[in-house]
Amino acid sequence: ETVMTQSPATLSVSPGESATLSCRASRAVSTNVAWYQQKPGQAPRLLISRASTRATGIPGRFSGSGSGTEFTLTISSLQSEDAAIYFCQQYNDWPPKTFGQGTKLEIK
Amino acid sequence: EVRLVESGGGLVQPGGSLRLSCAASGFSFRSYEMVWVRQTPGKGLEWIAFISGGSSTIYYADSVKGRFTISRDNDNDSLYLQMDSVRVEDSGFYFCARDGGGWKPFDFWGQGTLVTVSS
């Protein structure tokens, strides 16, 4: 199965600044990568699909990029409500559609 | 509005059984593939089972194959996960999610139900 590795494990950023989260696939997955946001006590919410396409209702502050094995989620103009765990997922080689282990984003 | 509501979680002893349910609304349930995903401290988010709209195609993660059974009732817009021979490592939150289909991600998730396996 394709292993997804996220970095860093934890990221602490000040409000108003930008956060860059990384995800690496163990083999090429084209642009078949999604990003999810999970806040405490809540289900994951789809943010980005096809590496860079925002889901309905997701603010433009969230942007994704990458292809092949390297992917990035960038969150600009950080707000306190962006504190969450962010997961990447590949759905190029399935089953299974595998997840990264998550990056915890803290807002200072 | 798409809504998925899980139920059936709880405390179960190792070797025991539990049946999870997921009630779907707000979309044509029978037209969508559905999955179960669990979240555990040890393995993070882990896809464990997939079922096609008509139940003709089913997949399981190796970690649950032979012990868990996914099923659905399209007349009642419900998804199920029968968990047998449970182990301590099966403890965690269990989410049902709508699979976007084929080369698409899981686009809607339920709130999850907690399963605790302990003696």
C-alpha cells in the first residue's frame, strides 16, 4: 500500500501568518491527494481534493499544491479557528485509500 | 444537507461482538459507495471497510478481514459494521463516510462512535 508521511508533526504559528504543511507519498500518486481538517471532538472535514481543488465552502485561505510524491497545504492569514489536526490522503492506489499520520496546527 | 449519524458503540470485552450503524440522509444513499474509517491513538486514521452502492463489491483492511463485516440496507438508508472477535487494538472512534467514488476522496463523514474493547 502507498504510505503517506506528513511533516512536521506539530506546527505552531502566530495569527495572521501562513502555515505550510507537507505530505509525501511512498510512490507517485499523480494529483489524487486530499486534505482534511479535524477539530477536537469532530469528524474530519474535506478541505482539498485533486491536490489543489477546494471543497465547497472552504475559504480561499486554504490552498493545496503538488503532484507525484510531494504535496503541500498552505493556510494563509491564520485565524484561531484554524487550530486543528490536518491529514492528507491518497486515493490513487486503492484499496486502501491511505492517510498520513496528521500535522497538529497550533495558533500561538 | 448530507448527514451521517453513527450509533452502536460502547464497551465490549475482548473476543466479543458489536454492531455499528450509520443512518444516512440528504442524498441518494443507494448511489454512493460507503466506507468505515477508524481513528486510534496507535494508527491514526485507518480505512477498514468499503461497500459499493449495490453491495456487489466489498473490501476490507487486512487488520479486520475475517472478523468484521460491512453491509448496507438501501431501503432504509443505513450502513452497518458487524464487529466480531474484537481485540483491544480495535478500540477507537469509528466513522462512516461517503466515498466520492473511484478516484475521489471521502467527501462527508459522520461524527463517529466510540468503541472500547476492554476486560
